[in-house]
Amino acid sequence: MTTAINGATRLYAIIGDPIAQVRSPQLYTELFASAGMNAVMVPMHVLPDRFDETVPALQAIGNLDGLVITVPYKARAVRFAAKLGKTAARIGALNALRRESDGTWSGEMFDGAGFVRAAERKGATLRDRSVALFGAGGAGSAIGCELAAAGVRSLAIIDPQRERAAVLARVLGEAFPACTVKPADGVPNDVDMIVNASTVGMRDDDGLPGDIGSLPRGTLIGDAVISERPTALIRHAMRHDCTFVAGRDMLSGQADALLSFLSRA
Amino acid sequence: MTTAINGATRLYAIIGDPIAQVRSPQLYTELFASAGMNAVMVPMHVLPDRFDETVPALQAIGNLDGLVITVPYKARAVRFAAKLGKTAARIGALNALRRESDGTWSGEMFDGAGFVRAAERKGATLRDRSVALFGAGGAGSAIGCELAAAGVRSLAIIDPQRERAAVLARVLGEAFPACTVKPADGVPNDVDMIVNASTVGMRDDDGLPGDIGSLPRGTLIGDAVISERPTALIRHAMRHDCTFVAGRDMLSGQADALLSFLSRA
């Protein structure tokens, strides 16, 4: 996609570490153009020890109207929102910040909604699934939250930081009493859906996020990692002829909602 | 001009207040593309009370390699360069900052060189001119410096802040003993060149920068203001059939030098 930039162009930035792999700049720059906006989304590589001073400086730039937040900052970004949307408030993480008309900043998390929307587009049913979820960070929390809201039967949350998995399980269990949510050390035997929301898969030589084994027919696979080539988990799904939702699908799935949030449309 | 943006795009930003009028984003984004660089220049509107915290935050962004500085920050930006080029060091103002390969930042001022180059492109001779220069700020200092280096006979520097004009006159007089440099309250009678480097002309309803009167044939007119339509001073030059160098000409005149500075080519 191509676009023009001039002095009156409004800015949006995606912040992460690393950054070169992100797809949002081309996706949203194209969507802004389609919507008739003179706006671009640029990538910004911000290191962890500079994040807390960079975000307020960017929020003070007069023609910068919104930020997309990616790994590893989705939880840390919460402190820079004066107001949080429902999902961001529930899980304590966000992936979008926008300037309101009164000059304050609001945040919301669209990763989970994007995942659910992408699964629906693939014709997958989520209701009553038994899910193993790798990763209890920002993306994992968001996906877990929206899967529970979409009616999955159970969620087993696997994270090397077991306390983090336990906290997320408690939060989601309280918010969605119809869903059985527990921390787990590995993939339970009876699951029919496996989602990776850990960072495993971001490097080309990464393997599977855990011990998964062969996949029964009908298992639904999801991977939040945005990558040029299919991750090991997505390749595993392909080999077993399973329906899958890849990171790019999740990105497309949340595009409409994120665009209307950012542009205050 | 159009360009593609993706996660690996390198960033350059132009900082000013106001910002919507600047032409550098389209100019340099086009030049980056012509040079085969995956890079864009974006406008950033930074307010005076946030400038000192914004610049270091931008310098810490891993994929942001350079900054162009415009009104009113050309002098204030000097403190953010560990090393200054010759002109920037002489006049204490800069319009470009770049990250060196060792991670430090250097600055240089190209406004004056751009003005001289643009005058040459118009076929104008600068040597032995008697010049009235409005504005002793960053742009005025840079243009005065390069005009003296190009061999003008005299410079009368007019600025409402008379002390600022006096300081610049002293600095340039010492650096270029062959040139007679003085602060002045108005345009001397015998000048054959008038340059506006004040901010008068940035607003559409601005008039001339001072009492100029009719222009003898052969008077060379310059205006550093970058504007969509010709400024009152440029229209005055047109009416008197005088050669002129407009802000856009100055911008084009410095493009090659600024591009090779920013891209460390």
C-alpha cells in the first residue's frame, strides 16, 4: 500500500520491542487512506528502559492521535490511559490508546475480539470448546477473556510464570462463572482447541509452545504470533488438517473495531 | 508522492510549531524512496513547553534516525547534539540532527547553504551585494553566515530584539572580517538585496517584514518563509520584476546536502 505524507498528516504509531515484524503500519495506513483520512501509522522501536518516558512524550505530540501497543508493553501501557474500556479494565492490558476530544487518553484491548472474529470468519464454533491457552500476558489475557465471553466450556492456562496464570484464571473465573478456568502445567488430554498467546514462535527457529502431541480431527488451533512464515504451531495444525487462526488473521479480525476506536469514528 | 510503510521502515521527523505548513515530509519521503531507502519523514507538532522532553524521547526510538528542526526550535535544539557541524557551532542553531553509528547525535544547519544554492540556481550573483536581513533567529543566522561566506559586501541585520541582532553582527563580523556586519533599525538606502528570515509572512494576512519601499531593478529578494502562496515580500518582488528566492527554493536548495547528512550517505 502506498500513501502520501505532508505537513498536515495525522500520526498513529505502533510501539513494540522488537518492531520490524509488525504488520499494523501497512494495514492501518491502507485503512486510513480508504477512509479518506490524511493519516499514517508508523512503527516505533522502544526499548524497555525508555518506555515510561517515551509514551507521555508521544502523547504530547499535537498531531499524534493514537498508539497501538504490542509485545512486551500491553500491560505496562495501562498506566497511560486515564480511562479504560471494559476488556482492558478487566485484564489490565491494552493494545490501543487514543486521544479523546477533551485531550485525555483512553485505552482498550482488541486482541481477543480480533481472535474471536477471525475464528468466526473461518467458520469455527467456539461455544463449548475445551481450550488450552499458552501465555497469560497481555494477548493471552485478552484472548482468554473473549473466549470465555464467547462461551467456551473450559480454559486451561499454561504459563512459565505460574502465578500469572493463577491470577488470570481467578479473574476470568469470577467474571465468567459458566466457564471452568484453571492454571495448568501442560495441555490437558481432553481439549479440542489450543491457542498460543506466548512469545514462542516470534523467532524463526522457535518450536512449539509446549508438548502438544498429535491433533485429533476437529481441534481448533490459534496462534497470536504475527510472522512472515507460518509458526511451528500453525505448521503442526496444517499437517493434521486442523482449522487454524494465525496471528495475521487475528490482526485482520480486529481491524474494523480498532480502526473505529483510533479514528473515533 | 506516495510511499509504503511497514514494520522495518526507518523514521525521520520534522518538529515545529506550527507544523501543517511544512513541505519536508513529502520532499524527503520522496528523496528517500528515490535513494532506495525504506524510510519516511513525518511531521510532529511539538508545543514549546514539551520540546525539551520530547526530543530525547524521540532520540531514544530505535528506528528513528534523524530529526529536522523548524521554527521556533532551531536554537533550542542545539543542546541535543553531542557534536555540531561548522555552521551550527558558529551560529548556535541547527535544522538537522542525526544518529551517528556510535549512537550519539550530531547536528548541523543547512538553511543558509540552501539559500545560497537556490540563489545560484536562479543565476543570481551574491558577491559584493549589500544586504538587509530581517530576522536574527536560527534561519537568519544561518543565511547571514552563508551570505558572508559567499562574499557579500555588507549585512544590515534588522530584528525587533536588537540585542539578538547585535550579537549576530558581532559573531559574523569576527568570522568574516571582509564583510561589514551591523545591526540596523531599518533597511539602509543603498542595499541591492533584501532577505526576510523573520516569521513575518507565515500567516496569510501578514504584510511585508518592514518598510521596504519600491525596489530598484536588480535588487535580489529572498524570503525564508515556506508558504503555499507567495508571501507579501515575494509578491512585492514580482511586481518590481526582481529576481527572488522563496522559502520553497531554499528548501529545495538544501535537499541534497540535508539528505546526505540524514542518511549518512
